[in-house]
Amino acid sequence: MNQKSKILLAEDDRNFGEVLCSYLEMNDYEVVLATDGETGLENFKKTNFDLCVLDVMMPKKDGFALAKDIKEINSSVPIIFLTAKTMKEDVIKGFKLGADDYISKPFSSEELLYRIQAVLKRSQKQEKQITENKEFNIGAYIFNYPLRTLSIQNSKDGVVSEKLSPKEAELLKLFCQHTNNILPRNLALKEIWGEDNYFTARSMDVFVTKLRKYLKHDASIEIVNIHGNGFQLSIKEIVK
């Protein structure tokens, strides 16, 4: 059984939003409705969404500001904007923020459904290509996932290779798939440890410490604690 795709719908017209929610849920999507931008951001921080549908005109935080905040947390999540405006400047602004599609009101629920299906199909294809990658470049390191080896060229000793444990390799692979984005703690715990509780969380902290130690020979790499959310594998570009 396929897992339902999760959609964040940020729409300040509650009645219209609830109609869209019901229609998408009838078509096998899991939908969370937020009626302002700030609530939308709070919901996004709590859940791993597959797609965001954002109304441009919202109170507290408009759709463009919300999209910017969302992309800072996860640059790869697809976004569809809903707008009553058809101004060229707004469309361009939306695409510059990383929009995958733009729908002008009024529109039918069926049109939104088809656009969501098209955007998710493209996104899942890209995600599959990333997931199937067997070798990852992490700064100066090369991580071979099937062999569980992490290697770096050392001017003193030549190639230095570390053999990772199965859990270390699984966790590093997840970090690689979320490079420079937040890896939610609950996602890693459920995928690798099977459950999210105090003991598995402490175990994950130990494994993160081990990965930091393995990656310490490249100053551009850092695994950062993101308070209340998880961790981020940050790889900075070194200006020569």
C-alpha cells in the first residue's frame, strides 16, 4: 500500500480551503489546512510535507514570505501558488522563490488536482534519482553507501578510508539526501530505529557525534543542531 502524499494547504478563506481539503482527501491525499502564513510555517516545521499549496494573499505572513521561509528549511519541497492576481511581476516573483506552478483564481478543484499530480510526479522522479545514488561526494570525502566506506585523500597518508557500521551508513545516507537542508529528527528515528522515543533519540545523538568525528578532516563540513527540528549537514563552499 502506497503512503499518502502530505500536502500543506495555506489558504485564508477557511470555507474555500475546507472544500479543497475535502476534495484532495477524497483523492487520497493527506492535507493540513492553515488559514494564515504563520500557522502554515508552524505546521511545516512539525511535519514532513511532500508539497505546499500557498495562497499569495494571507494575513500575518503572505504566501511569498511563507515560501521563502519554507525553502530555507527544505529547498527541495515543491510549491504551488494560488493567487487572485494575474500580474506578471507576481508570477515572476513566485518563480524566483522556487515555485513549481502558479494557479490564478477562480479555478476548479479538478484543475488543482491535476497540477498537484504533475508537480508531485516530477518531484518524486527527482527524489528517486537521488535515492538510487550509491556514491555521494561530501566535501573532500567520498561515501560509498553499499560498501559503507567513507574515504578522503590525505596528503600525508594517501587515501584514508573508514568502515561505517550499518546504522552509521544509513544515517549518513539520509544526511546526504538532505544536504544543506534540515533532516527532521523524527524522520531519521523512524526510518533507522523504527520509533521515536527518548532512548532512540539519545542513540541518534551518539551516532551524530561519531559522524562528526569521521568528517572532521574537512573544515567545510559541519553537522549542525537545529533546535526543535533535527540536524543539518552543512557543506560550505571554500573560496580559494
